[in-house]
Amino acid sequence: VGGAAREEWEFKIRGEISDTSMRYIVERMLPLCSFYYNIHLFVTLHSRYEFGLVNHALSACIREMLTNYLTLITQLEYQTQNGQLTLQRLWYAIQPSLHALKHIYNAVKKVYGCTGGAVLSGLYDGVTREGDAMTKKIYIHLLERASVPYLRMLELWIYEGIIQDPHDEFQIQSNDDLTTENLNKDFNDTYWEMRYTIRPDKIPSFLAEKGLSDKILVCGKYLNIIRECGHPADNAHRTPLRYFQDIEEYRVAVKRAYAYASRSVLHLLLKKQKLVERLRSIKRYFLLDQGDFFVHFMDIAKGELGKSVPKIVKRKLESLLELAVRTSGANNDPYKDDLSCFLQKYTLMQKLDAIHSTSEVSDQSRSPLSQQPSARAPPPSPMLRGLDAFTLIYRVKWPMSLIISMKSLTKYQLIFRHLFYCKHVEAELCKAWLHQQLFKELNVAGTFKGAYLLRQRMLHFLQNLVYYMMVEVLEPNWHTMVSRLREAKSVDDVLRVHNSFLDTCLTQCLLNSQHLFKTLTKLMTTCLDFTEHVKRGADCVRANMEVDVKKKYQFNRVQKVQRETKRAEETAERERFGEKVGMYNKRFDSTVGEFIEILRRKSNSQCDHHLANLSTRLDYNGFYTRAFPEVLDDNYAAIPVRVDSGI
């Protein structure tokens, strides 16, 4: 099949015929024998099981057409027995059969060894190329009969989403190894793309119009979504298909079936399965839309998340997460039971490094995101803290897993971990403010002023960064996605809109730029080191104050403040507090200057107004431009934005 050795027989005169005219007539008759015998061989071979239903139908049609030829042979034999047949009469009688068998023979030569749609393409080629009316009529008759089983398969596919193709003849093939369960497990699962695919060599020429084959494929895929959910997928307004010489008939039938399938599956996803409500539930947790839930969870899980990952009791962490959900506004979420937590083996930086490494070594056809870190990623650290490893997971079932697949959830997790860590750093800076309140009654402004200012600049940076991501990136893109989902005409539109939302958020939240994110991580590490330094300094001063309390000296308020001020200054000098604050100040300012410089360069090269907005927000008063004139010059014209928070 597909490469069957073709046997072609030809009849010739054995010996010599002295009569030239007789020899001439016999030589012109012999091709009829060759045509018949070769056609008979084709029918015998292609009637076998492995050649498929289309060849079976074609062979049956040819067999019926040969019946007329065999009837003629019987009549001629009767005339021969009665002595009524001459060579000239024979030549005259076989003219119609010679013409018909010649074109049948040419047709079977075109489709010899082919199966399915390739057979119909060969016959259709004969219809379009032949100009003789009788020849075209023969090809059309063969095509009408041979296309019956194929068009029956097409009907089942576009009206019911069923493939009934025991001989692999149809233009759509099914990969039964791919199941819907893989969507929740395998990041690179290709269920939607590879569960049903097109066989280009099995598409009949009259269905090969651009876009028509894709619609046929998608039509059945949509109906399969409905069928796998246990709902009936039978199109009540089906049009029986037969061979039409006018291609427009197929276009109209497929268009109607496609419209019904798209309408049905969109109603299933948006109305019955409530896709938008599901996505809103995910936004509540992964994009930190539910503020009271997040704050409450951070408060009650602080101790557990501060431990190293091996020491964390996952069941306890899940209980704390559930407690935070049920004691906050998220308790009204009907899908809250699908939320759970997970501890990753890698930090977000390591994960993104693995993603970019995979992107560099993989070919363009594959997604750069990979569930498993590449070989270039460092091994998991046993000292990884819960704060660096914590993420959320969300359980979804079919058909929601088609839209909210493992790949989509991984993108949500990347954004969540980024926001979660930024909020953690912001919370630590706020705690540093609490530690600094220990000195508010003391006259230590000269000693600790640098720490106050640096802490405020760090807090300004983090708050504006979080504001940018939450208000200027996530929220507008979310509303754009929801409006486009409601306007979607097909499942592919829904997938495209949702994936576009996630990719845009990843890019604008700086997760797709390795250089930007590494600089930002360096900044947040500096902030955490500084808060730890402030805490240690406050603890040392507090310890000295407690010594005075234990001595039970009786001082009036002025004396007490003077004595504690002196001890605080001595402690700060002994611990080199101011010197270290200066070091952190220099490191922070230089890194922020580098960060803003990268933002400006990328916003200019990529014409990205979001990066320009963030740059303007962080350097709203030109402080860093004046501090680093060699890098941040005045030639850069930033897009002005309204700043709601500042120093």
C-alpha cells in the first residue's frame, strides 16, 4: 500500500500477419485487452482489506462499469458463433468500450497504490484537467462513488466529533496516547495541539482550500470537548454530504458545522463551567487580589515559612493556608477548596535561570518554559527557606484544564512568587521602621538619620514597584482579557487571549528579562540585609537599656534620655552601625541607578511605555539622575505619570 509494485500488462501480436490491413486493425484493438486486464488487476488488488474503504468503493464502481463491457463481449461471442461478426463490425462495436476503458485505465494509473483522500485527489485532478465531456463524466462518476465512505467519515467528524477510520484514510488522525489527565501533570503537554492532527497527504483536493482543512479539524476538536464532558455533541442541523462539483457547497456546510461547534463549546466553557469566575478565583490568590487573605496568611505562617524547607511541616502549612482563606473575604469563593500550597525545590531566580537556559538551547518550535530546570541550573539547596520556595497550586478538571493547563498555572506561579517575595521584603522594611521606633525619644538623629532615610528610600522603591505591577500591569491586562473573552468566537480565541494575558504580565512584571530580574533580586537582597542590620542594631541598644533597668537607677526623664542616648551612640559606634549603613546606602543607590538605566534602555529600544512609567515612578524627582549623571543623562524624556506615593 502506498508503494505497491505496479504490474502493467501489454498484449502484442505473436508471429506475423501477412494481411497489412488486418494487422493494422488488430493492433488498434489490442489496447482494449491491455486496458481491461490492467483494470482487472487494479480492482483485484485494491479490493483487499488493507487498501481501505475508498479503494473498496472505487473498485466496486469500476467492477460495475466493467459489467457493461463483459455484456458486450457476450453479445459479440454470440454473433461470432452465428457467423455474423466480421473484423470491421468488431472494430466498430468496441469503440465506446475502448474509449471508456482507456479513461478508466488512466484513472487507476493515477491512484495506483494510494489510499483515502489521496485517491480522491487523483480522481479530482482528472475531473479538472480533462476537457472532453465523456471523459469528465467518467471521472465524476468514479469520484462520486469513491467519495461516499470518505464523506461519511467527514460527516461523523464535523457533526459528532467522532473518527471512524479503521484504515487510516481520513485527513484527521487521532493520537490516543494523549489524555486530558496529562494537562494537569505535564508542563509541556500538547493535548490540544497533538490529540487530533491533520494528515496533509490524505486531504482531497476539493477540500484542500486554504483554511477549510483547519476549520474541519477544529470543528471536530470542539465537539470532542463536549463529548468528553458527557454532553451530547450531535448537530441537529446537519447537512448530508456528497460529492459536489461546486466547492462552495463544502465551504458552506463546514462553516455551519464550525459555527455550531464553536457556539456549543463556548457556551459550555463560559456559561456552564464559568470560566471567567474560575479565572477570577485564580486572580484572587495568585495575583494577590484578595488583600486580607494574603496579610492574614503572612501573619500566621511567618514562623513556619521562616524555616528551611526540610523542617517545614507541609500539612501544617496547608492548614494555615486554609485558615487564612476561611477567615477572610476569600471564604465566599466557591472554588476555594481547589487551592493548595507547594514548596518548590528552587528559588525563583534559579527557576528563571533554568527557563532562560532552556530558551537558549531549545529550538524555536518549543516553549522556552520548562517544568524541569535545565542541566545548567544549580542543585536544590537543603537550606532553602520556605519564603523562597513557597507557591500555590490550583486543581482544575476537564474541560477547564484545557484553558488553565499546567503551563498556564506555572506562569501564574511565577508571577505569584515574584509578588509574594516583593511583599515579604516590603513587610520586612515596615518591621525595620518598628525597630527604629526604639530611638524616637532619644537624641540620636545624627547617628541613625542615615538608616531612617535609607529605609524610607527602600520602602518607596518597593511600594512603587508593587504598585506598578498590581495597578499598572495586572489590573488593566485583567480587564482587557475579560472583555476579550466575552467577545471570543472560538476556543482557540479563548486560549489565545488567556495566553496573551499571561505572557504580557510576565514581560511587564520584568520576569522575561534576565538582566532586569537579576538586578531587582540584588536590590531586594540588599533591602533584606539592611533590615537584618537594623534589627541587630536595635537588639544591641535594647540589651544595654535593659542593663540600666536592672540596675534600677532612678533618673528623671531628662537624665534617662541622656543616659540612653549616650549608650545608644556608644553601641552604634562599637558595632560600626553608621559605617555599615553607609555601605548599604551606596550599594542600594548604585543598584537602583543600574536598574533605572536598564529600564530606560529597554523602554527606548522596545518602545515599551510600561517600563518608561516604572522608571519615572522610581526617579520621580530626578534624584538618581543627578546621582548618576554619567549613566542617567537628561537626554531621556520619560513619560510623566501621576505618582500617588513618594518620600
